[in-house]
Amino acid sequence: MSETLIRTICIKLDVDGHENFLAVTQHAFNDAATWISLTCWREGITNTNTAHHRVYGETRERFGLGAQLAVCARAKALEAIKAVKTAGKNTCPVFGPRGSIRYDARTYRLMSLDRVSLNTLAGRVVCRLVPGPRQHEMLVDPAWTIGGAELVWRRGVYYLHVTQSSDAPTLPKGNPERLGVDLGMVNIATDSTGQQFSGKAVSTVRQRYLKRRAILQSVGTRSAKRRLQKISKRESRFQKDQNHCISKTLVAKASQSCKAIALEDLTGINERTTVRHGQRYERMSWAFYQLRLFLTYKAMAAGVRVVLVDPRNTSKTCS
């Protein structure tokens, strides 16, 4: 059975005067998800059917949600509980009033002229999508099937995260040659052909933002806090872009040479090893897992196999 590719398209939303309806629904939905999470956590419920029978009716009565929104709130709460337990944590997940609203095929509908119909406590509202050329191309791609969506509020602007799915290409059988990838901090990645992807630019940007944040935090004025908010996440966006570029290059090279990608499995590296105090920030900011995720899904889409290997001695054997 072939695997399924899933991608998310983030599209800016013009709420067209319906912001109050969306905000009220957002508060009720996340209050419901928090109550469901606390209830299931307290009663030790992780089974979907058991949770549905326990909370469905009371969710609708307490928070005024429609049938499908109540189901989506339950799904969001249970997924969060399972994620927390998988991570080995012992804290019940809760959701802020501006958390996302989950929509399924019954609670939202994409319409013509880039419009979308969304379910709210006040009934259906129609908003306008504002996609860019690339996003519009992805939306109308017949090879991908549109699934659910999440309504996300970020700094006063609503975005609709639309999910799509498609069958992944069939991976080659047998045991193909491998393109080895060694991960590091000085060089983010080095492949077995000798090509290196330097981490100097990332380190420079990281140190620059670290100093700027320290200065602004020490000032503590309102304007300094506004500036901190403005520059927040710029560093992570730069790191994300670098990882996208590196993973795209490696997958293209492996695809052209008909090779699999052999990647170090660095799971738990922070618990297994230690670094000096002055290097902790750089170490904890190392986004190797994000690079692994990008490599994995890009390779799956290109029909390239990814093999995780033991990291011991890979830096000695790889170029």
C-alpha cells in the first residue's frame, strides 16, 4: 500500500467584517477543547470513541458548539493529550482563547472566486481568501485532494491552513546506493560526495539576534518591547529557509543519481551529550530535527528512500 503525502497551504484571509463572529467562535472552541482535555486527562481517557460518548453532549450544552465543531474540538484535545504523553510529559494541555479552530469537510467549504464558507456560532460566514500565485496553483492542482483546514489568528490577521493529500510515488525496490549525510554545527550538512553546507551564515544571524534581544530586554521600555515583538521569529524563519534549501538540494542530488539518503538518527542527542556553558544556546538552537523532517517529506515526494543510521563514527567515515 502506497504512503500518503500531506501538505499544508497557508492562505491569508480577508474576514470581510466577520471578525467578531470568528473571535467568539474561536473563544468557545478553545474553551471547549480545554475542558475536554482536562476531563479526559483527569479520567484517563485516550480512546476516541470513549471520549466522544463522555464529552460530546456536554460540550454542545456548555459551549454552544454545533455538532461538527464539537467533534473537531474533541479531536484537537485528544491529539494534544496523545502528543504530550508520547513526549513523556505529565502536563495536561490547555488552549488559549486565540488558539486555532479546526474545520473538517462539513464545517468549511471552498467556493469559487477564492471565497470560503466557515461555520461559526452565528451560522455560516463567507470570507475571501487572498492567495499568492504559488498558493493558488497548489489549491487547483488536480493531483492533490483537499482535506480539512485550521483557522489561525496571528497578530490581528486570520490565516486559513488548508491541508491536501496525495499518493506518494512508489519507492524503488531493493537496496540502492546511498548518499550519506553527516549533520553538524560548523557545517550543517556534509554529504558523501564532499559537498558541504556551511553553518556560518546561520551562526552569524543567531549571534546578531541574540545580542539585539539582550539589549532590548535590558532597556525594557514600551518601544523596546514593540521592537522585540517585531523581530521575533525572524531568526527561526531564516533557519527554516536554510533547511529548506539544504534539503531540496540533497533530495535533488539523490534523485538524479538514483540513490537513497542515509541520514544520522540524532534522536535524544541533547540528553546523551553535553557542551560548554557558552555553547548551550547555539546547541539548543540547532534545528537538525527540522532538517530531518524537511528531508523526509521532500524525499517521499520525489520517490527517494531515506534510511536512518547510527550516528557513531559517521563523521569519520563521511567526507
